[in-house]
Amino acid sequence: MFSLLLFQNSVANLQTADLWVTVVVILFTLSLIAERIANLIKLHIPSLREKYQDTTREKIRERRVIWVAVGCGLVVASIAKADFFHLVNHGDLSETYDPKLVPGIILTAFFISLGSKFWHDMLDIVMQFSNLKKYQAMNQYEEVEKTKSSIQQSNRKNIQDIAKSISPRLQDIPHFNGYKIVSYQSGNNAIQLFFTQLPEKIEEELVWMKDKMKNERIEIEVLIAPKNELYGN
């Protein structure tokens, strides 16, 4: 049970990691577009394109370049309806424009202005984290499957031991034609008892058998089988 809870938690973390991969990919793409637009603007404005030897003028130019990047990010985010809050919750862009999206769009514009290199590096980090989560989830899935298989084998051995212990009495029941142990997908186990015809006191025998395995979750099924078919485990 504990292993299953760990696996479910890993799946939830994996879904969260995949969501963040999508978010970063979208922001990386938008930042590339905004960056190209900003570069075109700088190419046509000498005061933004050319660096100055004077420190004061250079700082002024850098601030202008930053504002151009933010402005381009705002334009791209507005056109794409890239509300940051919608993006991190749903992993996609808004389909319709709404004034309520403005704060999220402004926030997206700020993140876009950080540049494509920043988001490219961030994408590498998120992808590594996502791959790590996938690896952990796969390992825990295998561990859960091994635990389930071990429990099923243990349960089946217990049933076989019980079946062997009651086999001598089963042989004395009239019309008994063998038994079979079955496991269902629900996880329940059953002993199928085959008779060529239904004995008169089968209810008493079933009460005795159920009392014999009262601590086990085992069902007893009584079935009619032809005389020419033999059953047994």
C-alpha cells in the first residue's frame, strides 16, 4: 500500500514536471519572437545599435534596450494572449482575450524580456528534472508490480496449502470431480469445486470449508462438470 502511494505521488510529480516543460517551451518560443523583433528595432535605430565609450551614455543605451525588449515582450504576449497565470495552470495560451488577463500578460512580457538564452538554459534544467522524475516513476512502478506479484504468489501458495488440507475430505464427498484455484483481476482468489452432480449435503460441507479458512479472503465456487472431465491443481 505504501509503495502504491509512493507511485501515485511520483505520477503526480511527473505530470507537474511535464506541465513546466510545456510552460518553459512556450516562454522560450515567445522570447525568441520578441527577441527577433527587438533586434530589428535596434538595427534601424543607431542610438540603440551602437555602443558608446562613455559609461553614462552606454548605461542609458542599455536601459533603452531593456525597455525595447520589455515593450516587444508585451506586444508578443498580448497578441498571443499569453496570460502567465493561465499558462502555469493549464499549460496553454488563452483562447479568448479578457481584460482580466492583463496582469498575467504583463508578467509574461517581463519573463519574455529575459531573453531566449535564459529560457533555453531553463528548458535544459526542466527537461533534466522531468527525465529524472520519469526514471523515478518507472522504478517505483516496477517496485509496485514486484510487490503485487509477490503478494499474489504468497496468496496463491496459501490457497494451495488450504486446498491440500481439505482435499481428503473433498474426496469423501459424493460426485466430487476435482478442484481448481483461480485468481481474478479484482485481486480476489477462489477455489472452484467441481461435481458431476450436486451432493445433498453440500451446504454443510461449504460451512465447514469456510470455517476452515475464515482468516483468508477466499471464495468457494461450486460448479457442475461432466464425468469425462477431471479437474485438479
